[in-house]
Amino acid sequence: MTARKAKRHINESDDYLVISRLRDTILVDHKDNDSFNIILDLAVANPHFLGLLKSVIKSVDEYTKQEDTDQPDSSRPEEPKDSKQDEIQEAEVID
């Protein structure tokens, strides 16, 4: 979708939820507080989207559990956090 088409959809819509990434920052913009229900509506209406959403949630759970159980090994130096180039460092919700 082009930026022009996306802007038109946003201007004509009753509600919207926009998720974008600028370098290492995730930006979330929405029209009102119910906008996150768009994801739930998609999951109910589309079984493929529901499967994708379940997969994402499972991956996040596994990642956070792994981080909780990881203990630094004294035989190797700890890797600095900024060395992971593809990892998202922060997220920001735009009001």
C-alpha cells in the first residue's frame, strides 16, 4: 500500500491503528482507545491472522522465558545490548 493510499484510508475511516517502525523505535498511533480491538476483530474474522497472532505470542513468551532463565556464563564476556542491530530497542505509543 502506498503512503498516499494509507493516508486516504486513515482520513476516511471510523477507527484506525497504525504500527510503524522508525529505525529502532516502534510507533503506534490510533484514533481512540478501542482501536486495539481491530486486532481482535481480524483474529476472529480471519483464521490465518489468528494463527499468525498465536505464533507471535508464543514466540514472545518463549523469548521472555529464555531471558528470565539465562544466567551470564563467567567463561565468556557478556554481549553488549547495542550489538544486536535488528533488535527493537524501544517502543512509543503516540497519543
